[in-house]
Amino acid sequence: MAEPVLQVYGSDGFALWAVAESDSYGLMPLTGALQPIEIGTAVRRIAQCNDIDPEHDEDRPPRPADPLAGFLHGLLTMDDLYASGGLRFTDTASGTVLVPGCCTGLEEWRGWLGVVDGEGDGAAEFGHDPAPRAERLGDTVRLTVDADRDDGPVIELPVTELGRLLASVERDLTAFLATASLWATRHLPHATPVTAALARALDLPGPER
């Protein structure tokens, strides 16, 4: 199975909207079945990933003084958005799990389609520590859990199965975006631009397209 997952951290006293209480790091699957408090947690994390002040040479307005508008400012004004996480693959027969490495994001999930299509050398890497790697070998794809290890576990599956799994990932992300849009309508004054920004962070069509 394959799941789009978002790296989430503790709530740290966040009070702009309701989020799930947590003190530790985890991977949250993004689907259309999330509860409102889980959606709030995911939106908070994606906004946090882009909570960056404008540089002096950037053509972005300064951060507003209002706490909510200020927190969402990077999400709503940055061109290139980041959503810490990626795809998690689980071999249900062996129990082997491949998780996204550090410094990779959900906005890069379509890179897996290049493996299916055999683009370049048919291989792609998705972060480090661990260093997950996907490599197409004919009609088979080998997923290496940590390419930095010589004896790291692997998952092998047909190319057609990877294509099916990636279609399922896109459906999960699309369903999450739909529920997040409804959540934003009920909880934020900037629902449409927030939804558009979330779509860009997940590399999905959004209301601005």
C-alpha cells in the first residue's frame, strides 16, 4: 500500500485554531477521512513549513501584525511551497516500510511518476536519513528503504502496481484537499486562497487554476 504522509510535530501551545495535542514527531496520512481537529493539525503544519519572513529582495509584502494573518502569510504569498513529508510504502506481506527521508516534501510526490515512466535513468531518491530510493528495472520497480545501507531492506513490485498505487495516492490527496477546503470555510477568513495554497503545496489542481 502507499500513503501520502505529512511530517507533524507537537502542538507547542498553538492557539489560532484547534489542533491535535501531541508532544512528538509523527507521520500523518492525508485522506478525506480525517477528523476536523486532524485537518487543523495538517493545515497548521503545512502553514508552519512555509512560515518564512520575506527577504529584502523578495517581491512579497511584509508580514501582517495580526497573528492569524501573520502565521498564514508565507503560505499565502510564497511562490514555491513545501509540505514536509512524502509517500510511505508498506509491503503488507513482509512488513517492510519505506518512509520519506528528511528534506523531502509532498509537493514532490509526482516525482514517483517519473519512475513509472522510466524518465532519465529510471531512478529517483526521496530525501536522506533514511535515503529512500526507487529504481525501475524493466517491468519491476525496486524500492530501497535506505540506499545508504548496503544491507537495507527492499520492496519489489510491478511497474503497473506502482502506477495503481500512485493513482490511489492522488485520490487520497484530492479527497484531503476537498475536506480541508470545507474546514477552511468554517474556520478561516481566507478560505479560497488557503485552499489554493494547499493545492500548490500538494501539487494538485486548485481553485486558482
